[in-house]
Amino acid sequence: MAIISTFGTTKRKPLLDYNGFSYVKDRSTTEKIYWRCSRYSTQHCRSRLHTCIVTNNIVKPPTEHSCTFDGTTLELRKFHQQLIDRAKNTQEPPDIVITNLGMSDQAVSRLPIRDNVKRRIRKIRSKNDYTAVPNDPNFLSIPFALCKTQRDSQFLRSDTGS
């Protein structure tokens, strides 16, 4: 099955994963999308495949690969994508984020040092400017960023009198 990732490359080009190989979008027409092997420039692999532009079904199967590709490379890329997503969308501690992204032992051995992964999570979160949630239930003022809902409507915090 072909899986298209929208943020697969550093230049945000779509990346297609199929049968353990990765393909970068080469060009598209009104009917097809042409993909080439992601190892085209480094290992001079000339493998290509075509997909339908509407359904993303494979129209022409891939040609013979001249490159070597291992499964841990794909797994590491998926790990980094999930790491970025979880770091942006959750406030879990870095240790929990790392352990909940289940990986094989081979891929874990190729990960960077745990402290570097934690630092990366902190940098991603610092770019998002998350407001710290008050820990005390009797806090005096609500931070401005927490005074609005996701639809930018104001909500009130009032004393119920009890």
C-alpha cells in the first residue's frame, strides 16, 4: 500500500512510501503524478512510478531499483514526523513522548542520544509559544492566551458564591 506523507522532505515535498522504498514527487500532469526514488541524487537510482492524481492509486508499478534501502530508515523518518507532531500538539514530558512512539530495536539503536531528542522537543515547543497553565486552583489572574477558546470567543471565570 502506498502512503503519501505531506512533510516528508526538508523542502516540504510530498513523499510516497511503497514496498519499503521512498519516492519523491517529480512532476504532475492532469492525469498522473510522476514519482522518482528518493535516492536518485545520492545513489543514482533511476526507479520511477506513476500514480493517479485523483485516487492516488498506482497506475504504473515501480521500475527496478539500483539502490539499497533498509526498513529502519523509513521507521526513523516516521519517528521524527510523529515526534514533531506530538511535541507541537501535546504537553507530555519528553520522556513519555519518546517512549510512546513504539519502534523496533534496530531503529532505537540508530536514534540520537536521548538528551538530544529531549532538547529537540523543547526547541519545537519553544517556537510554538505555549502559555504555562496555572497550577494553583486559586490563581489571581488568567493569562490572556488562556482567556479565549479555539474559536476566539471569550469565556468567563466567575465566583459562584459558595
